[in-house]
Amino acid sequence: MNSVPNDQKWVFANRDIEIIFINGCDRNNILWIDAFFHKIRNIVALLICILAIFRVLFFYFKQFSVNLNNTNHNIDSIVLDSGRGYGVNNIYNKINVNIDNSIEIESFNIDSFMTYSRVGLFLLLSNVVDSIFCYFKALQIDTSKKVVFLLLKNGLSSISVYSYLRTYFHTFNDNSNYTTYIDAGTLQSHASISAGIRTVCAYHGLIEKVHINCFPEYDSIYVYSKDEKEYLLNLGVDSNIFVYKSTKLKCRNKVVIFYMPLSICDISFSMDRVMVEMDRIINFFNSKSYKIYVKTHPLSILSAKFIKKHKLSLTNWKEKLSDYNVYYLNDSNGINRLGPSFIVGQWGSTTICEALDFGVIPINFSIFTSNKSLFDVYPTDKRSLSWPLDAEIINNILLEGELYDDVINSLYN
């Protein structure tokens, strides 16, 4: 398909559509429902746009029922949070945004936006009309019938939310030089950029493959690895791209840190199989007189209400590992504080990636490799050792200390 104009990319800001673009539009494998809606797309789109106007008006009147927080004085940063509680840590800790000069908003909660500012009716209606024109133009782009179906399916939400948020961000742009920092929310990013606000994306995890026809025109992007940066540059992303900085450890101790996944419910292996491998690797390091620390997933400490809302499944690692001589980490600075020689984590974990920058050998616990995705960008298999596949190499490193730096350089390069 042809490239999508920047002012229409927000229409395609949907992961299902993006995956179709990444995989290539299969115009032959068409469901009857896709073909049917493609024929009547203009009629359906007209109905969607009428409903979108009413929904935008609903947002307008709803904002007056939300208590306004008048703490916008001396604010220069709008921080959009995915709502998971830890996604914005990089924004404050790695790129040093001043929390005292920021307002923090939940990206996917429209009421959270209404807490800090209200929009004007005239500009809101003007933006929704502009969004409707963009939406109809996007429907005429030569793409697959499946994409058209998804545009119709998501149209009501996309038009109304984008129009409201674009107007919302304009209320900040009129007053000062704000920057929007975001860790999740493609549609929200497009709205901020369209309103003329400098917008920065600070990823809180390793990136997945994206498509240039959906990707926002960020001012700056922060990623965890040179591999991700090179991927985005090769894709044609015209943003300032930075890799989070890490300082190499001055010394390494006989310490191993295990970063545990939230759950194994999505993994094809049984818990018994997982625990057999956990027993092997823990006993292996214990036999070498290594002290073992365990860090559970950040989401595991959230409220039962949040876990239920997002339908999360948790594995109680403290219970599963109760028979082992391990210590638990409660802070996020364990690597700097403990100076480990090895870090054990799951496929796609940011800690596996960060370990190399700290000068620590990362070990991919291969029992979790079914988490591997076709959309992975970071080459975990090339940047880490694997247990139990590389158990002999790990053993040789412990026997011959001079091998350590050679392995680090090999993985990094």
C-alpha cells in the first residue's frame, strides 16, 4: 500500500491494523464480513461519524462533572501513564523529568484528562469535523478489506477520543511550552503531536516491530538497546532516538539476580517442569557459593482490584521458592547495589538487555522462550546465554574467570 500522510496516521493507530501492515496485506484471504462492509463502507462511515459527534459532545458535558485540579502552575510536562504503575519510572529516573513540574495522566482513562483541563466547545467541534474529513480520506487509501473493516469497527472510538484529546492538548499549547512524555498510547501520541506539543516516547519495555504508516512523529524516542535504535532508523523513523544510559559496574560479586515473570500461565510448560529447571539452576549456583536474589515482577505488588480489572494471572514465586536459600529484592536498584555477576531472566525482559550495558552476563532462562514473538526486535538469543543450553559455557566461565570479559564482548558485538 502507499504511505499514509502524517495527518491521517492516527486513523490507523490500532495494533491489529499495524500487524496486518507488518505482515503484508493479504488481499486474497478475505472473510465475507470484510467484503460486505467494504462495499457499504461510506454509508457505515457516515453513521459512525454522526455517532462520533454525539460522543464528543458527551465528553464535553461530562468534563464539567469532574473535579478540576488547579495545580497547573509552573507545570511544563504532561506525563501519560499506561496505568500499570511502573511505566513512567523511566521518564522520571532515566530521562530526569522533574516530577514536581509534571502532571500525571492515565493514557486510557478519559476522566483522568478531564481532571487537569477543560476544552472549549467551538475548537472541539472544529477538530471533530477535521477528524471526520481525515477519516474519510483514510478510508479511500488502497488497502485490504480487512483493514477497512477494522477502520469501521474502531472508527467511533478513534474519531471521538482523538478529537477530544487533540483539543485537550491545544489548551496546554496555548499557555506555555509543554512537553508530553508517554510510555503507552499511540492515538494519544498522535493527538499531542497534532496539537503542536513536543512529544517524547520513553519505552518501559523492549519494543516490538512497528509500521511507519501507524507510528507517531515523535520529537524524541528512548529505547533500551542499539538494536532497537538501528531498527527504527532503518524503518525510516525521523525522530531523535536515544538509548537509555547505564554505567558499567566497577566490581562484580558472587551474586546472581533472578528476575521472575509475572506468571507462567501463557507458557506451554507446566509448573512442575519450570520448577525442575529452577531447581537445577539454583543448585548449580549454590554449589559455586553464589548468593541468589529474586526480584518479582513489578505488577505482582499491585492491588487485587487492578489485577482483576486487567485479568492478570500471578504466580506466587515466594511460595514456589520457599524451600530454597534465596533473598528477595524490593527495590529497582539491585544491580548497582549488589553488583551481580549474572542476571537470569525471561525472553524479552528489559533486564536481560540492560545486563550487558552494566557489564553483567545475562542468562535467558529457556524454559520461558515460548514468550518469543515474531514481532521481537531485540535479538535475545544473540545477546544472552541460555540455560540449560549454555550450562557448560557458564560452568567454564566460573572455572576460568578470564573468560568472563570475552563472553561479554562476544554477546555485545
